[in-house]
Amino acid sequence: MTAALAAPVLETARLTLRLPRPEDAAVVTAFYASDRARFIGGPVPADTALGYLDNSLRNWASRGHGWWMIEDRATGRVAGRCGIGYPWGPETPELGWQVYDGFEGRGLAHEAAGAALAHAQGAWGLRGIVSLIHPDNARSRRLAARLGARFDRLGEIEGDPCEVWLHREGAA
């Protein structure tokens, strides 16, 4: 699945951000099947969740960036996903994050998203990065603010309302 792709591996104090591997499919589909996915259009069936992984790999292949898997360095377990996607089209990069069951409340999303944002703005030179956040997702709003983003406006994604948070240049 990832043999022909090249992507930077980012390491933080506690995490490794890496390309998805075939063995990640089970944890990704479990997340998307759970109520934890309610803020991003879920729960959804396994084939839809696997489509999200495929889309991320297509972004890596065509754009040279996409979503990483977040791996806990202490245990080797997958703790979530984060990275850059384009749900609004090619002109609007979005920084997104997901933390899987058992890993929340430890600051891992902040650590991973901060590393991804710094890399996207620095190495890739991306500008105008947004985060699209469900209006009921207070934890993601707080995380966006901790990353230096500011609320910009209300928007919509796939027919659902969202808040658009704009990341300042060099804020990560």
C-alpha cells in the first residue's frame, strides 16, 4: 500500500508521524465505526473509512503531503491521525487531527498537530491553512486556539456546519 510513496517521518518527544501501513486499517475502521467519529461525519462503515485512508495516500502521491498516522513511541501503538487534506478543494489546505480511544487527554493531538503544522508551513510552504471544526467539538476548538489559530467564520463541509479556524503563518 505505501511502498511507492515517500513521506517525511516526523518525530516529537512522544510520537512518530508516519505513512499509513496496511496493518493500520483495523484501528482506523474501529475509530470511524465508533461514536468518537461523530464530529467528522461518522460513524461510517469500514469501506468508507478505508476510502479516507486511500484518499490520504492519493494526496501523498499527487501532492507530496497528506495525513500521517500518529504512533505512540513508547508502545508502538497507533494513537490517531493528523495532517493536511483538501476537503474544500485544491486551494484550501486543512490541518486535521484524530485521537483514538485510550490516547485522549494526554496532549498528543497538540504535539502531533503542532509538528504537522510546522512542517506544512515550513518545509512545504503551505499558506492559508485552516482547520474545519464541528460546532459541538469544544476540545478541537481549544486545540486550534492552542496552536495559534483564530476563529474566522462559519462554514459548511459536506452539508454539515463547521467553524473555520485560520492558522497564523509560523504559529506552530
